[in-house]
Amino acid sequence: MAPADARGRFNEAVDIIDAALKSGVINHKGQYFNFENLHVVPRPVQQPAPPIWTTVISVESARKSAGRGSKIATGFVPTDKVKEIVDTYNEEAARVGNPTGPDQVALRRQVIIDTDEAAAKARGEAFAAGFRQFLESNDERTIKKGSGQALDQPGGQHGYSLGDDEFLIGSPAQVAEQIIDQCKRGGVGNFQVVFSGHQSLDELARAWELYGKGVIPLLNKA
């Protein structure tokens, strides 16, 4: 499928989903989809429609989400790009009269955490190197460091640059410090964590415990 067709189908599908959440019956005539008196069940319990979150990696997608009244989450982009995405979102949301501010946006990062700082660093650096290599080999949207490519590409294609700040590595206090710093610099009020670099369920469970007991209290204070 050509990128233009994929983008068109996505945009039209999003419009249909928005309508489905707001109304029990959809009538839609578009380029890719057509419905008449399509009844959508079950209905959302929350009325008006529940809050919508959209993952974005470009200012163009942030602008569209702001116009829809959707909150946004972003990741896989450097923190300075996060700030640009958030600023664009807030400007467009304010222009059309939708809510703005930190509560409307989220940052998603990968966390490698351990009480042993050296162990966390070793595991985190190994995971980051392998993850970056995997994406650069399998996802054509990935922009390699020093390539000179732009994040927003012509023709509606959006790339992302996997910077070092994608991976938050260290002790609970160090991880909390990094989260707080990136959220403040980006103007972000919500954080979504992906626990990474674990070799077993026991290691993952320990990361949950360390994050819950050692990171969340520091985030709440901030």
C-alpha cells in the first residue's frame, strides 16, 4: 500500500471511530469506507464520549489530534522534538477551542531500573544498542543518528529518531530524576513507562516493585 493511501485510510478510520464514540448510529460516505445506519454496540458508559489518546511522532499528527480534541502521547523522539510536538498541539488546540496544557499530553519512555546502578547501566546500554539496531534494520521510518534526514518527511511520511533519552536507565532515584527533567522540558503532564531489558518474569516483577516504591513517590512530590 502506498504511504498516501495508508495515511488516507487511517485518517478516515479515525473519523469513523470518533463518530462511533459520540453517536450510536453511523452514516458515513468516504473514499475508503461507506456505512448507512450502522448501529454501534455496546455504547461507552462514559458520556460524553470517553477521553481519546492518540500516539504521535510528528507535529502534523499532533496538530490533527488537537483539532479532533484528542489527547496525545509521544515517544521515540528526542526531548527537544517532544517540546516542538507539544507546543504545536497546544497552539492548534487553543486555536480551535479545545483543552490545552500538560494534562493533555503524555511522554512514553523505556525504563531499565535496578538498585545496583552499574547493573542497570550495563543491562540498559546492551538493550538500547540491540533495540536501536533492530528498529534501524526493520523499520524504514527510523532515522539514523547523523543522517541529516528530517523527522517530518515529504509526502506525509513521518520518521523518528531514537535518541539516548529514549532509555531511562539507573536506580529508582536516577530514573525519577530523568522522568521529571524530560517531562518539565517537554511541557508534559503524564508519563507512560515501558519496562525493558528484562530476561525473566522475576526481573520484570522486581522492576515493577522498584518503580512503584521508589519512583512513583518522587514523581508525586514533583
